[in-house]
Amino acid sequence: MPRPVDPRQHAALVAGLIDALGEATLHPDARLRAGAPELRELEKATAFAGASLLAGGASGFDVAALVLSLRDAAIEFAAADQIAPLGELFEWLLILALDGFASAGALSARERADEQLEAGTPVVLLTADVPAVFLVGAPGGATLDAVLARAMLLLVRTGARTLIVDASGLADASAPPVTEALDRFFAHPRLAEVVVAVVGAPGDAAASWQRMAQARGAQIAVHERLDSAFASALERAGAQLVRRR
């Protein structure tokens, strides 16, 4: 490794790779080339090892060092006619390990981003009875479900008649995670009594949202600007107050 490590930290991963390599090379019809059926378990173990190293704080250099060190050790025990095929095989295994490492890193980054979006997406009261949610970025479906659930709780708690949904901060208001989450949201029975004031959604997205809301029995009004949606929400809140008197 390029840095000091405790060998025991990676012992189980390496042992798994050695077992898989041994089973592959002892196969009666062993073919040491990428994609051969007898190498499937070795390839899966290598990709898993690369992904697992990310959790321990390893770098891509560490992944390469582990795979290439195993290659050097294996070649020491290889027959003369196996040396070249093993070298080519480990080039492929190195790619798999680094791909597993990179995929795990991308997934981890996405999960952190979703957690930050879920915690940081503003769900606020503009006035005592005008709740609003400001959608931002490119949230996944589960993140949007959580954010909209917070908005629904605020809506129920305040008894508001309008919920403002500002979509101007979304990277893509027509993305499947967005439309699918909104479709689930519009199905909530509480929205039959509420107007969802949508702000900043592009034309195609706004039309799609309106069709989904209509199909689910929800009421939706599209506004180009936040001040227009806010004024409309205040009017509805004022009408409600007048009736209470």
C-alpha cells in the first residue's frame, strides 16, 4: 500500500480473492480471460473488494496496490504457461476493482447529497397560514417523499387552504423521481381541500403536474412568480378568516 496499513484490515478481502482465484484456475477447462464463466465468482469478488475498500477510507491507489500485489504473489506460484494469461487477467481484475470502488463512491456521494437535500430543503411558513416548500437540486424520489411529507404535516397543523410549491430551484422539474413523488403526493386526500400553488415550473412540467393533480382529485394553480402565488394564498386565507367571524 502507498501508506501504512494494518494487513489484517484487508485479510478477509484478500482471502476471498485467493479462494475465488484458486477455484477458477483449478477448473478443468480454466480459461484465464475476461468474461469466462469460470471466472464469474472471481470477478464478483474483485468488484466487491473494490467497493468494500471505500468504506475503510482507502484511495484508488490502495485498490490498485492490493490487486497488483496479489497478482505478483500469484505469478510467483504460476506455471510458465500461466504467467502471461494471469498478467492479462489481473489487468481486467484491476479495472473491475476500481470500477467497484468508483461506483461505491458515487453511491455514497449521492446518499450524502440526498441526506443534505432532505434536511436542508426549506419547508416554511410565509405567514401563519401560508406554508411553502422550495424544491431545489435534483432530489431522488425518497428524498422528495420526505420533504413533501414535512410540507403535508405543516399544512395539516396550520389548517392552511393553500400550499405553495416553488419548483424554480429544481434541476429538472420533469425528471421521473420528481413526477413520481408528486403523483404520490397529489393522491393524499387532504389535498382535495387545498390549492397547491406551483411556482417556477417550466411549461411542459407544469402541464404534466396539472394532469397528475386532476387525475388524483387535487387542486393546482400555476404561477410564474412567487409574489403572485403568495397574494393568491393570502386572499384564500383572508376569505377563510372572514367566514370564521
